[in-house]
Amino acid sequence: MNIGEVAKQAGLPPKTIRYYEDIGLITPLRDANGYRSFRDSDMHKLAFLARSRALGFTIEDCRNLLALWDDQDRASADVRAIAQEHLAQIESKIADLQAIRDTLSNLVHACAGDHRPDCPILNTLETMPSKAD
């Protein structure tokens, strides 16, 4: 298969496929003319990568998951550990976003939104410590 065909089947742009090749996640064959030639196994790896990235796994997580996928003697505990760590990161981000939502919701409710210049939103943004502080 050429890159256009495998891109369509795997659901990835050709640019992403070339990037995955550059960083060593896949290694397609090269024809005599230098064009990439993708095997079914390459397409399956690319689809695996597309699904993994859609779940938010990092490139390094994907590299590790691919290695485990290829290893028939793997321990499922190793796969689970990667997924658990990723889940913990997602849960932390959700908690951070919920805290931001709650703060912003309180500020919006505290602001009269009328013709007066007094604005609790601006006052809070002015005095609120930043994460760098």
C-alpha cells in the first residue's frame, strides 16, 4: 500500500504517518524508487496508534504500548500500569478544570453585569495569585 491508501485505512493524515516513521514508531519498506510501501502490519500499527492517541496517550506511552502489543510474553500488568498512570493524569486534569469552572462560575455570578464600573471578575484577576507565584 502507498501512504495515501494506508492513511485512509488507518484514519491518519500522511504527515502524521511520516512523523511516526521519523521517530521510529513504524518502519515501512521502501520500493526501488524510494517510495514507502506499507504492509498490513504497518496499517494495523498505525490504526493502533490512531486509537491510542485519540485516548490521549503520549507518544512515549504509544511507543511502550506498541512494544507490549508486539511482545507475546508481555504481562498485562505492564499494560495496565501505563493505562492507570494515564487515567490518573486525566482525572487530575478534570479536577483542575472543575476547580477553574467553579471559580469562574462564582465570579460570573458575583458580577452584576450592569453599567457600573465595579467588576468582581476584574478585581479578582488583579489580586489573584498566579501559578508562578
